[in-house]
Amino acid sequence: DLELYVCDNPTCTTGTNQTLETAGMVGLYSSVAIGADGNPIISHFDNTNSDLELYVCEDAACTSGTNRTLETAGFVGDYTSASAVAIGADGNPIIGHRNAINGDLELYVCADPTCTSGINRELVTAGDVGFYPSVAIGANGNPIISHLDNTINGDLELYVCDNPTCTTGTNQ
């Protein structure tokens, strides 16, 4: 199950565990960020269907929300890390993930703050790449994605997007 523990205070001495999604084997490789509205959003892998999913909370305590299936082509969404979801400069979620069938680094760019639609971008397709992606937003508002290239030497690589929706960029 996908679950979220919501602390009642800054030191988290008390809180509430919320069970968010229970259909199948879900919640793997989860990553949480706080959306522009102050509510949590959680990217996760649905191992039952091999899909990348995003749970969008409707309030700060995440007492209710909507689970969205973002990407279903292949075996997608695995090997994300604890920081694979970020909030773009426009307030929309951005999720780094790996396509295990192709061994590619991919980025799902949501078109709105609750991710009712979006586009999946293939960023690096050469080799066996995209393991454990971590997404941050640079000072210029463009995503930056670190990931493991497991092709030969197990190198750490950095994909730097040229714009906020990552239509182009450079892998370093």
C-alpha cells in the first residue's frame, strides 16, 4: 500500500498514518513533495501494473486525494529515489523515472498543479541509464536530474534541461 505519515508538530512526536492507495502492489519507490497549494504529492511505482503513478492530496493532512496513472508504456517508474518528484517554477509537478524495458532516463512533466495531464520525455536513451533519478529545480527554473549510468562504470550523471518543460537538454 501507498501510505503517508503526517506529523502533528515540527518534532513529529505525534501524527497520523494515512493509507492512500491499496489497489495492487503500489507505493514502491515513493517520493513526496509539497505542491504549490501546500498539499503533499507523492510519486510512486505501481508494481502490479508496472506504471508510474502520482497521488495528489486534496488537503495538507492528505485525508483524501486522487491517484493518477501517468505513464504506462513499458515497465516505467521504478528506481525513483526519495527526491524524484519536484515542483517546477510554474507550480506543476515533475517526476524523474526510469523505463526499465529500454533502460532510459525519462521525465514526466505535468501540465497543471494536480497533473490531470502531462507529457513523458525520454531524456537519455543510450545505454542502461536512469537508475535512482533525483530531480531539483535550478535557479533558472529548469529541472536538473542526477541519475546512475549502469552501462559500464556505474557513473553518476547529470541531465541539465534547457527550459522549464525539458524539451531539450544535455547529459553530463
